[in-house]
Amino acid sequence: MTTDYPRMLFHRTKDPVTVHSREEEEALGAEWRRKIWNREEEAREHNSRIFAEIAAVEIAAASEPEPEEEPELPPKPAKRTAQRPHAQPIKQTKKKR
């Protein structure tokens, strides 16, 4: 039977620590790793996450249907005058004094 503890945990900016149980390891948090931090590895992981996000966005965009172009509406008709079409225009006369 192999035992996982005690083991060393590594932080990006702090000195390594030795933990003696799973509870101690979990209490430290997600920023602690079992492997030594490696800038190249970290960059690869970061790039993988970015590429995965880009791919997800592209897949989502490809699955959406293209928006249909709205048909052009005919021009609005000219406004009608207040007169009815069959009415005769009113003649203007000068008033006599």
C-alpha cells in the first residue's frame, strides 16, 4: 500500500510546504500544486484555455442562423390635402368696403 502523504505542495509565489493529509492539502486552496510551477507549462495551459474559449464562441456563432434581410418597404404615399377630391376649391374674393 502506497501513501500519498506527507507530500510537498508548491505555490507560484510562496515557498513550498509539506502537508500530511488530504485535509491539509485542501485547506491550502487551488493555487497550490503537487508539481513545481513551470512558466512554459503555465503558458501552454493558458493558451489551451484561450483556444478552447475561442473555439466555443466560433461553434456557437456557426450554429446560429444567418439573420434574414428585411424586405424593403415601398415609399410612403404623399400626404393628402385636407380637401376632399370631389370638392371644388373655394374662390377667394376681395371684400368690398
